[in-house]
Amino acid sequence: MAHNIENGPGAIPVKRIWYRSTLFNACVIGAVGFLAPGLWNAMNSLGAGGEEKPFLVNAANSLVFALMGFFCLFGAPIANRIGLKWTLLLGAVGYPIYSAGLYTNNRFGTVWLVLVGSAACGISAGLFWASEGAIAIGYPEPSKRARYLNIWVWWRTLGPLIGDSIVLGLNINAAGIGSVSHTTYLVFIVLQCLAVPVALLLTSPAKVQRGDGSPIIITVEKSWKDEFKALWRTCKNRTVILLLPIFWAVYFNQYTGNFKAYYFGVRARALMAFVSDVVTIVASQAMSHWLDSKFTSAKKRVVYGWYWVVLVHVVTWIYVWVIQEEFSAHPPKLDYKTSGFVKGAFAVWLWAFAQQTAQNWLYYIVGSMTDNLAELTRLTGILRGQESFGQAVSYGLNSKKWYGGRVPMAVNTILLGLCVIPTWIVVHKHEPGELNGKTTSHYEPEVDSASAEEVIVSPEAKFANAAELSKSAQPEGR
């Protein structure tokens, strides 16, 4: 279905096509996120990928995140050269291979495919996150950025939510400590394979139609060499360097998987995972509603959002430390019918709430740094890359059985403390302004004018100069 629209004085009527809209494309990346990393998260939310002993899976996940960090960082030049759609497609390929490795290990004790699947998943995940983050915050109108971030989170969380429902149904009688049934993995493999054809539905930036008619702007580098130079310039930016500690700290807590595997039975872990997904959605909804609200200025929304992130983490970690010390002294074996289940599970739910609150805020502030999609791809690649490196170290740390979990928890707590001052410096200097629905900031990446040219790549822009601008556009395939 298509119809003509015409907004504002001097506007040019444009045929509106539903599958070119920002909402449809948000649903595409959300659906891919649901089928690929969403179901991956569902498995890991069981604790150790559903295995009884977490150490092999934690070592494998350390490999996943090490490769993911590398390919996130260098995924931006790849995405800017081959296009976001093809990068997203490549980013979906590795996930079912990872699940196949867990299936063969669960049923036959095979180890090598777990490692091969982890390598494939790490490479794919790096490309996926580098492209998906840029699409999620670069395609929508700036004034609706947090709202579309929330749609993305809803879709991505739908994967674990449905996946955890499947897991809970398949393992409802597994009250004791142990691994999930191998049938669980087969269901996940089939669903994850569907992510590849769904990725083909993504619209290229050149054909996206924003609701307000504003164009998507991209600085096109002339060669691969120039792309890597641009990436290096972004990496050296003071704002990016100051944000690195929080990129690490927020995603360092992979001890949650060990915590669940140590103290909870299979069906208890499945129920906890299901509730964690609901908690994640609530956290995302609350932060996104605040960041897109018109109650106060954009500056104050960012500042108060940061205060909320800090408060939630302080409350969470005080509670978790109290529970962990109690469990270390007297280790329980908890089912959801056991006394003490809610007390222990609440620690996991607080972790989920705190992490999602911080993620939404981080993506919003990064997204408000630039309106150039190419630069945004670099920024999100760096963000996800550093998060991945942090998770790789965390999974490596948790591949060893630490008494009471004190060591990984202490490392995470210290990292969170160290990130407060650098992040506050960024927040204090970040001055977003709002003009005609746009959000901009004082972040100014260096641009080598000899190696790049600014191009507006949305030929559907509904302004008087749209015809002239479309001549400079470089459209690609759908």
C-alpha cells in the first residue's frame, strides 16, 4: 500500500510506501534481533547456556565476545562499504551454528563444535551489532529516537521471552540442578535460521522515508583505507575515550549465569529468565519514555537519566552483595517452590533492570552525538565492541569457580565505581539542542575533507530542494 504525502511549504509530494518507513525497518531489525541474539540470550539466561556445569560454556562465550568485540569495532568500515543490509544478513548467519554446538555437547558430549560455533557466532555477532545499533538510532527521526530504541528492545526481548516460555514448558518437570533437555536446542536452531531471510527485508538508507521528511545524512568515504582512517579518528575522540569505562562496566556482569547455575534448578532458572525479560521491557519503557518526553529540556533529560542509572546500580549492587554473602555461607538448592527463591531471584531481576536502564541511556546519548549515519555506525561499533571486550573478560573470569562469586562481583563493582567520573564529564559537557525535532550535540568528529564527501541519501525527503539533493544521493538495492 502506498499514498502521497505533502508536508510544509514548498514540499514535494512523495509516494509513501509502508515498507520504506522507519517503523517497518525498526520491526525488521527487531525481528532479526528476536530470532538471532534474542534466542541466544534466552539460552544464556538459563545460566551457562542451559548446561549443568557452566565452565565450558563460559569459556566458549569468552571466545564469542572477544571476536564480537573485534568485529564490532571494525564492522563500521565493512557496513559503510558493503551496506547495512548485507552486514545485518552476515550478522545473523553464525547464531544457529552456536546453538548446534550446544546441542551436540548436550546430547553427545561434543566439545569441538561448541568452539567452532562460538567463533562463527562471535564474527557474526560483531557485524550484527555494528549494523543493528546504527540502524536502530540512525534511521528514526531524532525526536523519536528513544521511542524507536524501545521498539527495538521490545523485539529483541521478545526472543528471550518466547524462548524462555518454550524452555519453561519443555523443562517444567526438571526441578533439580542440571542441564535442559536437548529438544530445547533443536527448537532454537530452527528459529535462528529464519533470521537470515528476514534481514533481506531491510530498506537501504537511500530509500528510507522518515515521517517528518527529514533526510538521512551520511559521509561517504572514498576507499577502505579512508574508512579505517575515519574509524581511527573517531576512536581518538575525547568523548569516546571518556565513555569507554562505562561501556565496559555495564556489561561486565556475566557472573549472573554462574549465580543461577550454582543455586537454582532448571525450571527455576527458566522462570527467572522469563521474569527477567519482563523486567527488561519495563526498564526500557521507563527510560525511553523519559528520554523522549517534553517535560523538560533535552539536557536535563540526559542528566536526570544519568542520575537514575547511578541510583539503580547502587541499589542493585548493595542488595546483590547481601544476598551473595548469605548464599556463600549457606549455599541453597532452590526450586521456584522453595522458600528463599524470590529473595535470590530478585537479585537477578535487579541486575536485568539495571543493565537495560543503562543500555537505553547509553544508546540515546551516543545517538545524539551526530546525525551522520556513517559516523553513527562507527560510534555504535565502538560502543558494542568495548561492551563485547568487557563481556569476553568477564566470561573468562567466570570460567573458573570462585568461592562465593566474590572475585567477579568485586571486579564488576570496582569498574562501575571507576566509570562514574568520566561519564559525568561527558554528561556535563553534552549540550543537546532541539531544532525542528532534531537533537544535536557538541560532539564534533574530525573529518578529512580530502577523503570524504557529505551526501544526503534520502531521495524521498519532502523539502523544496529534494530534487537537487537526490542527484547527489547514492542509492543502493532495497
